[in-house]
Amino acid sequence: MPDPRARLLAEHRQRIAHDGTGIPPRWDNLSDQEQRLLLGEAEEWLRAAVEAGLTPLADRPTDKHMAVYVDDEGFLYGEYPTVPPSDSLLRLVWASEMAVSKQESEYEGVEFRLIGWSQ
């Protein structure tokens, strides 16, 4: 099954390609061939981004993994497991008493990925 983010990526890439040239054609007005071409490229770039660690897999790797989200204001949220299951999220907050050195952590082999910006 194709990554559901590929169409969004393809639509934005198509819009960016027409920046400064007027109003870009709507996605629905593109031919099937144009859509397939853009989707194919988007799927390849998305796969490359996942393999490079720039973006996570679209699907949960295991039942033990919980998703982490960043909202449009830069706040972080983690899935909060409940019984019965729900769509609960827990806002993650900074805990200064738990601060660690990024440089020392990287020296010890930790790899960090930028996922967004917080205000």
C-alpha cells in the first residue's frame, strides 16, 4: 500500500513548481498520467526520507511503539495508551532537571532528528 503522505507531498511539489507563474493547476485538473508521474516521484522521495531518518515510517513499527506528534505551534504530543483504546494524546513538556548534553549524547551514539520547532 502506498504511503498516504505521498499524495500530499506530490500536490505540494506540483504547487511549488508553479510558484511565481500565476495560479497553479488544481491537482484534480491534472491528467492521470501527470498525477501518476508526480505520485511516483513523491513516493521515491518519501521512501528516501524515511530511509535517511528524516521522517518516520507512516505505519507503527510494532504495537509497543507510540506516536509522537508536533502541532502547528511546535508543541509535542505523545500517544497516551488507555484501556479501552482511545485517541488520547499527552502534551510533552520540558523538564529542565532532566536536561542532557546533545554533543555528549551524539558522541555516545545517539542520533537526533529535527521534527519541528517550539515557541
